[in-house]
Amino acid sequence: MLLEHINQPSDIKKLSVEELGTLAAEIRQFLIETLSVTGGHHASNLGVVELTIALHYCYNSPKDKLIFDVGHQAYVHKILTGRMDRFDTLRKYKGLCGFVKRSESEHDVWEAGHSSTSLSAAMGMALARDLKGEKNKVVAIIGDGALTGGMAFEALNHIGAEKKNLTVILNDNEMSIAPNVGAMHNYLSKIRSDRHYLRAKDEVEMLLKKIPAIGGKLAKTAERMKDSLKYMMVPGILFEELGFTYLGPIDGHDLPLIIETLNQANNVTGPVLIHVITTKGKGYLPAENDSHKWHGISPYKIESGQMLKAAGVPMYTEVFGETLIELAEQDKRIVAVTPAMPSGSGLIPFSKQFPDRMIDVGIAEQHAATMCAALALEGMKPVFAVYSTFMQRAYDQIVHDICRQNANVIFAVDRAGFVGADGETHQGVYDIAFMRHIPNVVMMMPKDENELRHMMKTALEYNDGPIAIRYPRINGRGVALDKELKPIPIGTWEKVREGEDYAIIAIGPMVQLAEEAADQLKKEGVKVAVVNARFIKPLDEKMLLELAQSGTKMIVLEEASEAGSLGSAVLEFYAKQGIDDAVVRLIGIPDIFVEHGSINEQRQEVGLTLEAVVQEVKSLIPVNRYNYGKTSNPL
């Protein structure tokens, strides 16, 4: 096997183009077999096998900068840069990251778990190269979906204006290309990138302009004719007008053609955009037939494509989607909005039942947020279904357009808390900190899936401004679901365990952890109250005052950043009230980025465990207060 001898990019440069085709087949088979065990981003990686091989064949990484947008389609890049022997650890705790990771390899020059950043990064690296007087190449690889992000257009505009030497690979995996059309486009690409043609064109224009009286007019006429022909014949006219030389579209699975086109691009001065057509899931029929399902997958059976994930208690996301349908049947004002995540946000059933009330804006969180504000101001009930980590991208719009105008937008904040294998770029642990300080917004988090349903009813009936429901990327607790939905009074907490002297104030999945800790401590003679702090904003000030006045020592337990989240809010409240003797300890996520692994492993790493919570409560108990069994040892 050729693949066994590939340990670094220079190894593939020793192969013939025919051998590269064999290598592509071996890599594709390796991915199919490995991902059937580990899971991961499947379809997108199978689609870029030939493209990634060609990039490493034509460029010299890491001197030449290969910048992958998002980074989850870089598995082939990882294989070619010496990490194939670690693929059994993919997305596992302390294992190989599912995204590009600078600490893993010198060949990973840019990290991204969010889309549409590669072009700005490429411009920055091209500017740095020129300022340092270096000669390396800069190549950005971006998908057609990521190109819908506003940041990508901002970068295209700047790159085209500055005329820096860099190459953009547009990996278009949603279009097909007919052979006869492709042949013409490839021919045009070849002519327009040929250095002799480009030089001759410039010389003719200069010669025309030197002719007295009529030369300038002839040059302008020739320019207009050229532009007219370009509009008729060149498919990438938008990119041409932005200042790029456009090459393509080309077949992204034709290795000789990709290599030839990359070499052509190196002959062009200024920015080049190469339009590459690829097929998601290439080489594995189940993934080709349903690339959305096979975008990110759990382990599966290779022969059938059947996922091995065990069925059981539904995830919070599923409960959200089903409940939204129930509410939408009763209220025609409800409109679901998603930034390119209809499946991940549980909205596919909603889209089938209410196609006119389902709006997928693409990877455009900023646009989605402002559009939701306008929908709300016009009397609709927009439900902005967005992952916590992606909502970060619309922060200004949340502040300026939604909260400032007090628009009645419902935020359905999915993936709140740890997310597991996707790791640090996707952790949903910062949204409380960046939202709760904004005026007008209400924030809630349910202790279980049944409470989620009631919170959705609460949000629907709330008419005084923006309201957010955050819920985790886990299965529910398996509780019974009430058929009748009732709104929860805004800003009210509930005690789910009574206690004496000590209380654990918790939100979301941490309520269950707090209950387990209270049950264990009860066996040891310590009665601990558990409070479901279901409203993060506003706080239940009445309960907080009662806890402080009774001398109760408190622990705030949350799967969110300690800085700025619920614990901070509780401390701020007591400080503002001048209550100096309140004892409050925080258990949350410290000031670090938590990397990929299972959610349980991530919780273990930061101390969100039963043992840690029990020990924290015990640390509050005065020495010699309690004795256990026949021993006289204090806690």
C-alpha cells in the first residue's frame, strides 16, 4: 500500500500522478473504515481527498500556508502530515482533534471551528509575508456554504482591492457540472491564466493607447467588448469584478486537472479563485445519497451505513423540535429561523409541516439575528434556533438590534454547556456571560426535558422583549412529559430538595448532579437544599434574600464559565444588597478552554463531578459538627 509510506507531504511528491490516484483510493477506504469506529465529520472529508492530495503535491507545507475554513474537512490533510497512526484517537479525550489544531502539527497554520474565517486569515498571512519580504504561497480552502458568511464577503472585497498574491479554492459540493460545459470552462481557464496571453493582452492595450487621437477610444472600445464577452462566457464574473482571476469550475475528483489548474494559478499575478466541484461523501454510497445526515456521524456499520448509536431517551433538541410544532399549530405567528442548522437544531420535522414558516438563512448568524428583530417588531414570534457557540457570531446584532429595540425574539440556544467531541471551538459555556448583562433580555435553563416544554410555552406567552432558553447537547432525564403546557412565572426558582444550613443552587443538567450530591450527603447526616435556578436572569431575589437571612451557606453549580455566569450574578446581587456575610462558593468552568473528549471527561477535568460537589459542601461544615456511624472523625 502506498499510504503506509506517506509520513509527510514530501513523500507524495515522489509519486507519479497515476500513483496519486491509487493513494486517493487508499485514503478514502482508510477514512471509511476508521470513521466507522470513531465517528466524525464524514461526507465533507470523503469529498476533498483528491483536492487535498493535489494541494500537498503542488505546494510546500508548512512554508506555503494551507488555510482550511472551519477545519473539520482536514482529515486528509492530517493523514498526509504524519498523523495517520493516531486516527483511532480522533475526537477522543487527549486524542487527535477533529479540527485543524496548531499544537498538533506545524502544518496546521490556522485553527477554526466556525466558518468563513479562512479568507481573512489568508489576507493576514499574505500581508505578513510581503511585509517580511518572504516568497511563500498562501492558499485558502473555503466551501460554498462558508462563502455565505458575511465575513467571507468582507475579505473578498479587501483581497480584490489590495491585489495580493494568494489563491482561494472554492470547494463547491452542492453543484453538478456537465462534461461539455466543463470542457469549455477548462479551456477558458487555461487561456486566461496563461502567462503569455496575459502579457500579450497588456501589451496590446498599451500599444492602442499610444496611437494619437483614436488610440484611447479604441482601447476603451476593446475594453467594453472584452467585458461584454466576459459577461457572456465567464461563469465567475462576480469574482472577476471583485478583482480575482477566476479559474473553473473544474472537477474536484480529477487529480491531473486539479494539479494542472493549481500550477496555472501560480502563473497569475494577484488573487486567484479556483472553483472546484466536489461530491460530499464521494466513494461511499450512503454518504453520497444523504450528505446532510453524514456530515457528522457516530460509529456505523460499513456494509449498511446503519448508525450504532443506541436508541433511548430523546435528546433535548428533539423535544424542542416536537414542542415547537405543537406550539406552531396553535399560534400562526411562530416562525423558525436557523443559520444552516435545520437538522442539528431539530427543525427538519417543523420544516416539513410548516415550510413557509421555516427560514434557513445559511451560515449568516448576524443576518438571522437582525432579521428576527424585524420579524418580532412586525408582530411575528421568531424562534432563533442556534447553537450557543454560533450565537457568539451575532453578538452585536443581539445587543444593537434585538435587545436595544426590546424585540420579542425567542432564542433557542442549543448545545449549551459542554458539547463533547467537537471540543473547545464549540463549547457552549460563554453565552450566559455575554448575554445576561444586556438590558431587556430574560434567560432560562430547564432542569429536564419536561421543564423545557413549559419554558417554550413561557417564551411564547412572554411579550415584553427578548427571551432565551438554553439547553444541552445530551439526552433528557427520561421524565414524563406533561400534555398541558403552562407558563412559568418569570424570575422564579424552585426548591427540589429541602435542607438545613446548606444549599446547592444549580441550573440545567447540574440540578441532577446537585440532587445526587444531596442524596449522598443525606446518608451522612447532612441535609442540603437543592435549588433549581431555572431563571438566570432575572434572579429570584426573594429566595436569595431568604437563603442569606437564614445563614444558609451556598454553592452555585453550573456548566458554564465561572466568570460572568450565574455564580457571578449571585455574588453581584449580594454585594449590591450590602450583604457581606453571605457564604457563596462557585463550581463552574475555570478560565481555560476545555478540549475535545466525552462530556463526562470534560466535566471530570474541571471538577463538575459528584465527588467534587460533595467535598465542596463538606468543606463548608464546621469541624466536629457531624460524626458518622461509630467513628468520631469529623468531615
